[in-house]
Amino acid sequence: MVIFISHADSDNAFVNKLRTELHLRDHTTWVDHFDTPPGAPLHDVINQALEYSSVMLFVVSNAALQSQPVRREWQSFLHVNKPIIPVKVQACVMPMLLNSVYFLDFIDEAQFRANLDRLLEALPSPDAGNQRAIPINIPISSDPSTEIETVVMKTGQTTELRRRAEGLNTDKLTMGEAKIILPEHDRVFPFHMSQSLLVGRTDVATGRVDIDLSPFGAAGRGVSRRHLMIQNTTEGMTITDLHSSNGTYIAHKKLDPHRPVLIRSKTLIRLGSFPLQIEYNTGNG
């Protein structure tokens, strides 16, 4: 489940604090100044995030009420009957369309903790909606001729992703070499099997990861900041889901969190709705 936080730029300090508190409790958020990839068209990215977010926190202030982009965000949620939780940070008049929606009053900073507890009670659990089928192809900026027209990960689509991944396998791996392939983006990340890799999204609050998927629109695809660990063991190459918000899948099977799973070379994996392939050479043929 992704929580979209709609706000004006002048409320960034409050939003950053709220976002950190939600992350500490395993919630996944989408905030424009954290989750928009550099160089990506902002309008498209926001529309994608709105579509795949389940709940909106509308940070209500005078600046937010005067912002047309913020108005478009909460009105789009209201139009499709998705839940909106208004969070007041200034004394102001609520929009008429939201008069019937109960709001939380965060105006008094001394009551932040008490109001945060009330907000957490109102939010669905962090694991809610993890089984939802999420589109796997939400290109931010790509050549339309190479897009895969998909809605869910079906057999034909999986075959197409594998075909595109094979097209990137022009360099043969020597013993001990491995690579992560992003078939939708024509990108390859080589690594050595002696390395353990953390895959996710680099973030100020949670730190850097070894393979940062942020530039590829990962936030809107359900990839957590610390999503997956890749590690070679005495038994073979393993992947471990790090209790990600939207899950890790192999052939539609969701992996149990914190439980290493052995994988074969060229296994196609889905982080939320983000596909990648891992190829490696153990020297055993």
C-alpha cells in the first residue's frame, strides 16, 4: 500500500517529519520531492503515483488550498472514490467538497505525537493491498516502439520481458561473474558473485543501496527503499525479500519476507511491479 502525500512546497518541513514517522512504522509513501526521478516529466510521474496509491494524506494549509496542482491531486482521488485523510497544519476553511470528510488537526505542534497515533489508527495496515495486481509497464520516458503493452504479468508478457533480457546478454559471463538486467530499460548492472547486494531506492532517511532503482520510476512501481538482498551462499545464489511493502514475486508466487530463496540463473523477478532478471555463472556449466 502506497500513501500519497499531497502538499504545498511551503509545508515540506512538516511533510518530511510525517514521512519519516510513517516509514519507521513500515508504511510506504509517495512524496514528490523525494520520489520523482531526476529529469522525469513531473506531470506524468505524479499521475502514475496517484493511480497506484491507495490512500491520500492531504496536508491542508492556506498555501495548499491556493495551489492548483494540489487541488488537482486531491480532486482526482475524490473522483475515483479513493480515501482522503485531510491533515490540517494551519487554521483555514476546508474545501466544500471535503466538508464531509473528517480531518486530523496537526496545527498544535505539541500535540504531534497524539495526532500521529490517531492517524496511524485511521490508516490501513502497511501490508494491506499487497496482493493487488499492479501494472508492470509504466514508462516515464521511453521509446514508444519498445514499450510492452501490459496490464498484469501474464505469460506472454513474461516471455516478452525474457526476450528483451536475452537481447542484453551480448557479453558472456566468466566464472564468478553476475549481472542484474532491467529488461524494460535496456540496462545491465554487472557484479561479482562474492558481493552481497542491497536492491531498492536510495533515500535520505534510510541511506544508500547498492542497486538504486529510483531513476527507473521504481517508486511508482512499488519498490521499497530496502526491498531485496542478493547473496551467493554455499548452497547457491539466493534472494531475500526484506519485508518490502509490495512484495517480491517469482512466477506469480510471493516470497516470504526474510526467508532466502535459491534462484537459477536468468530467473525473472518482480519487485512490486518492477521486473528484473539475475544472471550468473558458477562455472558448473
